[in-house]
Amino acid sequence: MCFAGELDRDVVVHATDLVAELVARPEVSAAWTAESSCQGMSVGGLARHLVSQPVNVVRLLTTDVPEGTETIDVLEHYARAAWTREGLDGDANTSIRATSDEQAAEGPDAALELVAGAREQIASALAGAPTAVYILWQGWALDADDFLVTRLMEMVVHADDLAASVAVPVPEFGPGVLDPVFRLLSALSVRRHGQDALVRALTRPQRAPATVAAF
């Protein structure tokens, strides 16, 4: 299943610009070592995790897919990923937080340099994107546009986390980014909670469940 639809890949450039602007805010650097809205992760760690999304777009779009690699659909991708099946203190989630906080020790300027470098390369990487993208940390591949939607989702969600952490406005990503992200999150929510739960959460608050969280 492809969640990209008619994805305009230029929206990935737009999202990267918004991420860069958010991470460059003085409120972020001022709170760099404070705990973020993501429990157990510093503001700096969250910022590093956020900028790693466009960095990984460039990195993975320019990485060859090993021969014989399985290409799976995006829902299967999330079904297999360890972090979606673990609690907050699971090994995968703990590792993500620890790695991000370790990287954050390099400081705000290093994060800004990373996202600026990704911004310089991302248009050409998108133009030369392969049909399938190898997910290095998982060992399987995704359709290229589906992969891009997963990175857009990460940017939207973690931009919200970072903005909430330092009490600044959330970036306005616009429909080109949000439409495929909402399709993905809705599908993941339905798979986890069922059709009725999502319909009621969106339309019938008197019958809405406590949560329809996608993860």
C-alpha cells in the first residue's frame, strides 16, 4: 500500500526548511540540556533526532539496495519495527533516546550544520531517488515515496514535540506534507484500535475511546 499518493517530493524540501528554522530558534539552544516533552530525552537530543530525518533522506536515497533485499509495504514496516511494539523503556526506544542525547553533546551548532548540509543535498537526492529505498537499520526496503512519507511523519511529529518543549509555535507544514502523514497515521490507528475507534474519536466525542494513538 502506498501512502504517498501523488506525492510532490518538493514538500520534503519545504519540511526540511521548517525543521531548520525551528531548530535555529534561540529558545531551543537556551533549553538544550533541559528535558523535552519526550520523557527521558533532552531538548538537544530531540533536536538532533529531528534533524536526523532530512539527513537520513539524503543518506538513504543515495545508498544502494543490497541484492535480494525484501521490499515491504509501509504498514508491514511499522508492524515489524521493534520500537512500535515496545514500551517507552524498551531496548529500541531507550537506544534512540540515548543515541540522540549523546549526539546532542556536540551542541546546537552541530545540529544546525547537519540540517544545513542535508538542505544543500536534498533536492538532488530526491531527483535521483531510486524506486526502492534500503532501510539500513531494519534490513528491508520501502517504496521510495513511502519512505519519504515516513520521514515526513517523523518531521511533523517531532517538530510538534520540540515546539511544545520550548513553548514556541508549531511549524505550519501545509497540506502537501500533512495529507500523506495523516493518511499514514490514520491507517496505523485503525490497525491498532479498529475502525469504530477512529470514527468515534473524529466525530462522536460522547463515544470516543480514551486514545486512538497510532503508536
